[in-house]
Amino acid sequence: MNETPSLEPTPEETAAIDRFARDVIAQATEGEPGTLDELLPLVYDEFRSLASCLMRRERAEHTLRPTALAHEAYLRLARETHTRVQGRGHLLSLAATAMRRVLVDYARAHRAQRRGGGRPASTLSTTLADENAIPIDTLDLDQALERLGAEDPRKLRAVELIYFGGMTFEETAEILGVATRTIVRDWRFAKSWLWRELNRGETRS
């Protein structure tokens, strides 16, 4: 069965990801792998293209601009001066995690600015449950993902790559070194699990 995730990347997104990876992978697979601080300057423009693709999935009124997302995520990765890039999968995992952390920290800052708490201004416009399409609070999702990761780190990585990294099931399976059908099962389980967790949060609030 060739099922695709609800957030399957568009051809433009796939092209941006491929451009982002191309130069780095050439460096990382010929001879000694390079460190992030050596390789990232080669692909900054491609990094911005990837950020633009990801931000198109956010709600229209989101105040974080793609350039700012790319710059902050780029800087966070650049600080990992001793990290060795071990191929395309490693690079995309790093990029997806960095983008997620920037979005979460942005949402947390907005929540702190709101007196009396309440929901942050940053809310994802996409969903993890296609049949129940509602906006997802960024911080609620992050907390649920942390709980998922504590139970099953591979499922967390799969969600990061598909949801934040725009990967297909096939690409995610290759990156994580498992069969595509395993990722399909992981994605289905994670969507159901996260949906229950997010609904539980709604009930408590």
C-alpha cells in the first residue's frame, strides 16, 4: 500500500529540500564529513528556501517571517560547531529539529507576553488528524511530542521528519533505516496518540 502522509511535500518543497541537501551531501560524502560550521555557509540560500516552504503551512497571520525562521534555525545549527554531518538523512533530521525548536520558542515567547496566560499567538494551521481539522496550539503539540518521544523516540523522529521536515513515508523510512510500512504504522499510531493527547488538553482547559 502506497499511502502518503497528510503533509506530503509539494514538488516545490521537495525541490527546495533537495537543493538544500545537495552541496552539503557532496561535501559530507566525499572524503571526511564536514562539520556544520564548515558546511552550512555553502547552503544558506537553500536553507531560506526550505524555511519559506515550511512557513507556507502556517496560518496566514503568523508574524514569524520565513527569513527570520531560516536565520534563527541556521544560527542554532551553526553553534553546533563539532557536529559531523553524516549524509542527507542526518542533515534533514537536524534541519527539521531546528525548525521545530524555533517555532516552539517563538510560541513560548508570545505566550509569556500575554498577561494572564492564555493561548499563544503562534498556532499551526495544519493538523495531525485529517478528519478533525482544527488549528493545533504549537506549545500543546510540543508537550505532546515530548511525551511521545519518552515512550518511543523513533515515532517522535518520524513525526518531526514528516510534520516539520515535509518528508514522505519513503524518505522518512530511508532516513530512519526501517521499512516504509513501519513508518506508515508509526505515523498512524502517532496521529492517533497525539490527537488523544491534544483533546485531553482541550478538556482540561
